[in-house]
Amino acid sequence: RDAIDRKEKRSETFKTAVHGLETGTPALKTEELGRRAPQWVRDNLVTMCMRCKEPFNAIMRRRHHCRACGYVVCARCSDYKAELQYDGNRLNRVCQECYVFLTGHVVLEDREGKPKGILEKGAAEVSGRSLLCSSLQLLDKNGKGGTRGWFVIPQDDPLVLYIYAAPQDVRAHTSIPLLGYQVRDLPQGDSRHLFQLVQSRQVYTFVADTEELKRRWMRAMARSAAGITYAEDGEDADS
């Protein structure tokens, strides 16, 4: 019973398709900011600042953690300090949003109010309510190399495939409108589970980690390509 309860709790937080990758990081409630230590988002789960969405690099834009919310942010977005109750009211490095909330001070540069672009959907948020999400590899045109990332078909945008560099990124780096594509199975080669999206001369080749995961993606993409926007009977939305 305990094992079942723990499994259900993990599933409710975040469901993943491969290798048991934990991508959901419990967020503090607003009223808990500064009062309770956050669980830090792991560095390897993001490739860009979770506030300004600029990509990280080793020299000019390095990773830092906000001590209030636990987000991974760049130096510019974490160039603030606020007293945190859980740390004896000592000054700690925090992000701009937490600084405003904890201190009440107004920051002149305000990025709020800007309309969100089509790619500005947080990976963790959309994955938690998706038709399907998992890690996949998208091969280049030569089929020899490619990009491994986090792929999601959201429930609220079920005709589009969103591709993230990492499962906690706050912005997708590209998207593929699925409507009208054909899904093509490919024979297994070099132990790789291959399938394609094809429309006219546009071809995308994917590699799944398992044959089962490949079949699930082929089924989900085929349904989206046909304009079917609801989950299949008897299945969870993101199973």
C-alpha cells in the first residue's frame, strides 16, 4: 500500500516516459517564499535562465540558484539580495521576482506584461498536462547526428509538437505543427528505434529509447496529424 501511494504521488507530480527521469520539482507556495528552504531545480534540467529565458554558457551567462524559489537563473536575474526567514533572516541571493515579493521594492526594469510568444511554454508545466512527453532524439538530415531533447504534445495545444533542450526549460527552442503529416515506421537499425514525420519534402527522423516508447509516439503523432485532439479511451492524457 505504501509503495502504491508513493508511486501515485510521484505520478501526480510529474509523469515521465523513460528511465524514470524526475523532472517535476515541487514549487513553494507564494506564502512559503523565504520561510522554507526551496528544493533547487537541478542544473542539468535547464539550458536557459528560468526568468529571462536567455541560454546559459560557460563564460558570459552562468547558472545560479535563487535561494528563495530554487529556480536556476543567470547572474543578471539573480543580482538581488533579500532576508530569508529560514536562514535566520540573513541576506541571500534571490531572483528579481522573489526580491520584489519579499521586499516590496519596485524594480525599474520590468519584463512583466509582455505577451508570451508561441514557444514560451514552460516544459515542466506543459509536460504535467500533456498528451505525451518524453526524451527523444531528432536526427539531422544525414541521419548520423542530431539533437536530444525533451518533446511534448500539450493537452491545450494538441496539434503541435514542442521541443525543449531540457525538461525544465521555460521556453521551447522550436515547434512542429503536426496537422497533415504522415507518420512512417522505420526498421530498427543499430539498436535504434526509428520513425519519421513526413509531409511533402519535409522529413523529421526521430529516435526513441525503446520500441514501446516509439509506438506510443507514433500513435500520438498520428492522432494529432489527423486532427484528433482528445486522449484515447482508457488512457491517461500523458500515458
